[in-house]
Amino acid sequence: MKAIWLILACILICNATVVCAQTSPRIPDPGAYALSLAPDARAGGMGYTGTATNGDANAMFWNPGKLPDAPRSFGVSATYSPWLPSLIDNAWVGYVSGYKKLNKGQVMGASVHYFSQAQMNSPSPSVFAGRDIAFNAAYAKQLGSHFSMGMTLKYLSSSIGSGVINGVVLKTANVVAGDIGAFYRSQSPDVEGAENMNWTVGVSLTNIGPKLNYGGANDYFLPTTLRLGGGFSYTASGQHKLNVAAEAGKLLVPTPVSGRNVNQKPYLEGIIQSFSDAPGGFKEEMQEVVVAMGAEYWYKEQFGLRGGYRTESIDKGGRKFFTVGAGVKFLEHYGLDFAYLIPQGQNTAMKNMYKIGGSVYF
């Protein structure tokens, strides 16, 4: 069973030229990794940054604390993205999210995050056919003029396939998990109001919950992730706006150790010890930190261009890529966004990946 999941993890979360060659034996391998797949096209164009950018309809994936910062009183967004199309047939990620602002700075949000792996280019594709679906509900509140917090409760149903493998009957894993996040914005307009500058800070802890079991004796940790980010926004003459953001994220999952089943740890113990359990010490712990950065430019809040970069250590998966994207707003209430991923290196499974989404705000 462990071997089956490791193969699937290689396909789903890693650069094929690095991971499938097994250059490192200590790559954390949680279950339901689809929960960590950035779903929206805006963040997808900005190097997969979203923890500290200004709020929008996709805020609750990155940081539910951003929901009070979202525009207007109601918003809905939907995004589609094929997943590893050069390696897997008909695999895709879908995300639908929305929010409604209430009185006294309160916001309610809901979303559905869906990952479908229909078929792999393999002699036995049915072994790997599976899907993850998460139903999420969020609540956030403005706690001051600059600070807000939020939390999300999610129900996850995760499957890595069906059938019997080595005598183990594969089954669907079902768990309840949660997220928590905080967001801070500082705003400093100039005297004449022709310019506007502000900076933001965001922190989130996502996918906190019990372990998954797909059949057999082994359990697998959720992809619990800690993210910390910061951003800066500058508007000039009311026509030109530049947003810049950067963040760091770390999977709070035990580091694999040869000859030991680290997934036997209780999940809270595993989360806490993930800060210091790497056999290589502090240096290896820092290798498990993923860094992302991005920027977007808007002209008259109608036409936007985006770019970004994401990197991680080659010893922990080696996924490094640039992103580009664009956005357009029209008829006052509607928007379209597109993002394209440009992987570093050759013969990578991450080529030809894109995101396309639409949004409505009232």
C-alpha cells in the first residue's frame, strides 16, 4: 500500500524528472495533496501567492482572514485547471467559491474544491483513478480598522482508486478538518489623494485535521500547511495600480526516515514535530520551505497583467516555475482571469498547465 501511495504522490505533487528519479528519499508524502493545489487563476498568475494579497472571492483557500477585505458585499468565483496534462489524461482541478458580507464586519463564505484524476497513461490506469472533493464553510470578522481573522471548516472525501492491491481493498477516506487565518492591512493615502500606498501581512494554517486511511494498516497525514506572506500595493493617479506579494510555506508533515513509519505518529504530534524532525537538522527543515513571489499591474482597474516565480529545494521535490497571467473586468460586475505555468528544466510533467476562471461581484 505504501508503495502505491508513493508512486501516486510522485505523480501528483512532484516534478517528474526529479522525483520519479528518486533523487531524495525524504520528500514528505501526505494524503489528499490536492488540498494544497492552488485553484485560482489570479494567484496562479502571481507565482502561487495568495496569503497576503488583497481579498477576493478565492480568499478562503489561501487565508480565510482576508474575506472582510474582499470587494463589495457578495462575490462568486469559479476556476478550471487541467492537472499534469502531459502525464495524466483528463485530470483536472475545479474550484467554486463565494462569500456574503453581513453586518458588523462579519463575512460568511463557502467553496467546493474538486480534483479528478480520471486516467493515467499507464497499462493499468484504473489502479490510479481517484478523486478528492472538499466542501468548505468559512466565517470571518473584522476585529479592528486594519485587522481581521477567519476560520474554515471542511469535509473531505479522498480516494486514490478502487479495487484490491496486494490483498488490500482500497477505500475512500473521509475526514473533517479546518483552517485558520489572520490578515492585516495598513493604508497611507497622501495628502491630496492622488496616490495610495498600503502594505499587508497574512498568516494561515490550513488543513488541520486527523489522518486519512485508504485501506490497510497505514494512515496518511493531511497536507497541513503553514503560510506567512507580505504584500505592498501602490496606486497612482487613480489609473495605475501595482500589487507585489511574497510568501513562504511549509508542509507540517513528518519528514520520511529510512526504516521508520513516521505516519504512525498521532497527527497533532506529527504537526508539532514537523518543525524539527528532519534528520538533516535545521538546514533540511529550511529546505522544506517553499518560497513564492508575484506581482500584478492594473490599468484603470479594468486590465491586469501578472507574473511570478515559485521555488523549492531540489532535495524536496524541485518544483520551480515561472507564471504569467492576465485579468479583465467588464460591465462593472464581472471578471475573467487566466494563468499559465512555465516550468524550469526540460521534460517536466508540469508543462502545458494553465488556469482559467471567472468571477462576479455585487
